[in-house]
Amino acid sequence: MRLASRMHRLGTETAFAASARARALEATGRDVIHLEIGEPDFDTPANIRAAAERAIADGWTHYGPALGLPVLREAIAVDAARRKGFPVSVDQVVVTPGAKPIMFYAIMALCEEGDEVIYPDPGFPIYESMARFVGATGVPVPIRQEHGFRMDPDDVAAAVSPRTRMIVFNSPANPTGGVMPREDLERIAALAVEHDLAVLADEIYGRIVYEGEHVSIASLPGMAERTIVLDGFSKTYAMTGWRLGYAIVPEGLIDAFNGLVINSVSCTSSFSQIAAAEALTGPQDAVDAMIGEFRVRRDLIVDGLNAIPGISCLRPQGAFYVFPDVSGTGLTGEQLADRVLYDGGVAVLAGTAFGQVGRDHVRISYANSQAKIAAALERIRAVVAPIPA
């Protein structure tokens, strides 16, 4: 059967392929420590699970409104206004099955053939994939270790052209853990206003910040009306399998998002939304404990990697990833990822899974226990140490 030509423009997430290789190796009897997975290793908090069980028993098993249940949209509006620092109306909230649809809907609604979309490299691969899918051109902005893994506003300014339609960025960031400071966001906001650009702000890791503050670009003057804020429940509440995301969009985009939801997924699971409302309005102790544990693991893995010859690792300010430079080992990130998997039994991702700038890097998730991280560091050292400098 002949595929439509646009299908050849669609990319993927190589993280799934890397995970499959690791599990295939496990199937042969090898012990593998998984540091490639981009999800919290904690269980969904008990109060959220209990809320879902009650919702099923109470009959929340039918279709709901395309944009989301009112109880959840209201909870999101209140929580987002408090945490993100700008007024949010319930009429601006869109609930989706996972946060990826927000990327699709924003780019599909606003970008077309001939437009340009600025995105981070390294960055989440679906940004560029979706831009190409709709016929737009992705314009990468390099995210460098020497700049603290921040999106440099000067690089963004240099990337803007008369064809630019949208700027996409992620803070805290996957794969680097970098956090955009307020002054950088202010300069990017000024560019967006000057050139009349839309912004897709991926804030899915916004609660997982260790130092400083998380600033939403939508809270800056003139930005709420041109920013699509992406967020969700997967990372903050360890709810990856629940598939629950949301957007806060300018009111002029609501009808477009509503139409896209109706034409693609109809609505999001009702009982899951009831559980998500409990996540936002219930106790936050489990979230705080998870972030505290991630901070300890971050320090463990950063200190351990920097003690290995040939590896240089920054201490990330957010998310639960490190993105060390491994060029001092004489290997590329892809070569090192293969070596530590097959020779050491540690699964990590090559930096090129997130763009070409990360050629000399690997992404390591510290969403695993301290004991497993310590064991993985010993295995990586054993693999890397014999490599001639």
C-alpha cells in the first residue's frame, strides 16, 4: 500500500528503540540497569489511585466534553494561575490524553507549508518531527554545555527570519536538565512580540526544579496572548501510563483545539480526569518527597560521572536527566551508549537521539534507585577506564 508522502517526514523517538535493545539483551539472561527511561520510577500516589477507583465505581466511564471535564479544567486553571503567575480562565484549558497532542495541535493549528519553527537542539525530537510533518521547516538552535544548557537568546534572534512562525522551548529541559532564567525568557519574549511569533512553552517538568525558580514565559508582559503552555501529570505525579496532559492556550485558539480534539481523540478518559483533579487539589507530600529524592540522586550521579576519566557532567537545575560530555573518552555518545550497554549492562541514550549538537553526549536518567545508580556508575567506570585517552 502506497503511503502518503507526508509520512516520510514523520520522525520518531529513538528512546523506545534503545529500550527495546536493552530488554532484548535482558532476555538473553544479562542483567541490565535501566537509565534510559524518561519516567519517574515511583508509583502514582495512593490518593490519586484511590480517586480513580472511586470514579470508576461512581460511573465516570463514559464520553466527556472534548476540552475536558469542568472539574479538572477548573482545578488546572486555579493551580496554573497560582504556580505559573498569570491569570488563567477555565475557558483557556484543554485536557488531552498525554501532553504530546498539545505539540501536534499547536503546530498543526498555527504552522503550514513554508513556515519555520525554531526549536532546541538537543531537544525533544517530536518538536522537529511535527514541524516537518505539517510541511514547515524546523530551525534548530544549539543548546550547549558551555552555556549551561540554556537556549541562548542571541542564537534565537539569529534564527528568526521573515518565515518564522513559532518558537518552541522546554524548561526544565529534556535531555539536559537545563532551566531558562528569567532574563533569557524576557529576551525571547521581546523577540516574540517584535516579530509577532507564537511560543510553545513545554513546561512538563516545571515542578521538578532544584535551584532557583521556574518562570513561565506566559507570565511576562504581552506573552499570555501568544503562548501555548504545555503541561501534564506524567512527570510531577508519576502518572506516565495514565496519559494525561493539558494546555493553557490564548482564547482565540480554543475553537481550533476543540476541533482537533474532536477529529483525533474525541476526549480524554473521564475517570482518569477525576483522578487528575485529585492530584492537583489533594496533598502534595508525595511530589515533594519525589523531588527531594531526585535531588539526592542528581548529586550522586553527577559526582560519580565527573570522577570517571573522560566524562564531564554539569549539575542540572531541573528534570531528572544528566547530559554528560563523553568526548574525553575518545568515543562519540552513540559509541559510548553501545559500549556501556553491551559491555557493562547499563542502558543510556546517545545524545543524537535529541539532535546533532549532542553527538558527544549521552542522556542518563536518574529515575532509578540510588543503589542502582551507584552500581551503574561502577559499570560505566569499568567500561570507560580501559579506553585509551
